Amino acid sequence: MKNIPKLVLLTLLLLAMTTMMSNVAIVTSLPHLKEYFTQVDNIEFYSRLMLTLPSFVIALLAPFLGHFVFRFGKKRSALIALFFFSLFGTAGLYLDSMETLLASRALFGLSVATLMIVSTSLIGDYFKEEERHKFMGYQSAFMAIGGVFFVIGGGILSDINWRLPFGIYFIGLILLPLVYINLKEVVIEETKEEESIHLGKNILIVYFLAFFYMLVFFILPTQIPFLLLEKFKTTGSFAGVIISVAFFCNALGAIAFSKLKPKFSYATIYISSLGLIALGFTIVGLINNVFFFFITSPILGFSGGVMMTNVTAWMLSKTTFKKRVKSSGYFTSCLFLGQFSSPIIFHPLINIFEIQDFFLVIGLGLLTITTIAVISKKFILK
């Protein structure tokens, strides 16, 4: 990192931050949608879909976008994506039907997918493994701290009007000149070390683990606001504070990854983090005072930060320079397929169980999976 200009590093950090913004900026607006769209049946489901429809588009098209970015160039792809990020992201300020809102979110997903592919692949281009782990920690921390401001800001704005948080997406236009001036295409000759990396079943397992991580972790933004606002009767601002605490601790977890990796394997870190997430959800299912969320949020945030940084570094360690953009496309697809699938897969459980009981069921289920994984050595992959 010593040889890379600070403005380039800042641009990479800000570019990654936009992918974090893709959903969290409007998360506290979602419960307010049913107050506006009173005539829409199943509005609670559609409001959750507002958060995850971009994820479906990303999951569906990211592999193809990876090939497009590889041919079209990372810098040009990022510039176009940032423009449409703001155009479609801010559409919630003026669109007035659920159908058009969902359509805008779908188109928004294309921009986010491109930005995430560019951001992830550039990390692999600019940094070798040890420096990569350190920068990824800083990057995840930067994204998480940005998430704190976006969630709190979105919470305050959503209490004024549910539309206002969509204005946060104008930040894409602010980033355009920074990317144009500072972002450079990196030309690297593939080394013998890279040529020796075997791509096959191992990376497919990492793709699945990325999907599973996001499937589980995305319960936090899609279900916690409803639990806080409906059962504990909090305000959108308070819900934003609770979620932002998780994002702040997410940053700490991301930074901690570079310290953990020299001592533990990727798989051991993954399973340990999953166990912490299970513990956090279990406690959420048992608490009866809203202030106990200040205990569960750090647990969930920290473990999620470690887990996300770990699985991204794991993927990058199994690919090469020539295949990095395409591999990042498939990886991005798996992450966002997990995001999109989360409310759909867990929706039947929400209908069966009261929402707080749902968290207890998920927490105990994940504790069971973690226990089995620890006992069964074949799940601890090197």
C-alpha cells in the first residue's frame, strides 16, 4: 500500500462504500411503506422486496457483467455504473406506484453489481495477499462506518418522510470525478505462483459459503426493523441507531480479520463467525427490553464483519489475475442471491412464528449447524 497514492486508496474505499449503500440507506423506510401504500395487498412482503430486488438482478446478471467489465474496462464500467446508481437509486423520491418503485430498484441493481465487481477485482489487482487482507479490513471498516451514517441518516429522514432516504443515492454523482481522475487500470503479468492456483470445486464451495453467509446475515436489515418498530414500538431513528451499532462493530470485525487470518484457516474463521451470529440471533429471540439490542447488535455486527472479509479474501486467494473479474462476477452473484433469497426463504417462517420467535428458531438452528460443523472435521476445509 506504500506505493499506491492515497487518493487512489480513498477512491477505492469510497467505491466500495457505494455497494454497502445499495440497501442500508433505505432500510428504515420500509416499515413506513405500508402506511403509504395502504391499498396494496401483501405490502409487508413487497416492502422487503424493495430491499432485495436489486439483489436478485445482481445475482442473475453479475456473471455476465463480469465478462462485460473484463472486455469494456473497469474504469469506464465504474463511471457508467455510478451515473445510473444515482439515477435509479433516487427514483424513490418521485415515483408513486409500487410497480415503478420495484422496477427502479431492479435497474438500480445493475449499477450496484458493476460497482461491486470492479471494486472486488481491483483489490486483487492492487494488492498481494498480506497487504490485501489488511486493505480489505480497512475497506470493510470504511464501508461499515459509512453504513452507520447512512442508516442513522436514513432513519432520521424516514421519520420525516419515507421518500427522503432515497436522496442519499446522489452520492454516486459526487464520486464520478474522483473515479475519473484517480482510478487506473492495472496491468500485471501473471506470475508462476498465480498460474499454479487450481480453480475448480474449491472455489465453488467458497461461492456457496458466500451465498449462505448473506442468506443468514441479511436477516438483520430485512427483519430487525420490523421487530423494533412493530413489537418494541421504537421510532425509525432508534431502529437506525440499533442497526448502525451493528455496522460500527462490523468495521471492527473487518479490521480484526487481518489479525485472525495468520493464526486460523479461512474455514475455521467462517465457522466461528457463524457461531457468533447464531448466538446473537438466539439472544434477540429471548430479550424483552429494547436496550438489550445494544448487546446483540455488536455481536452480530462484529461476526458479520469478520465473516464477509474472510469469505471475500478466500475467493480472491483461489483465483488469478486473468480470471479475477469473472470470478468476482460469480462471487457477487452468490452474495446477492443470498440477499434476495433471504426474505423469500424465511417468509414462511415469519408467517408461522411471531417475529421474535422467528429469531430464536433461526439462532438455535444455526447453533445446531455450527456444532455439527465443528464436530465433523470434513466441514473444516483448509
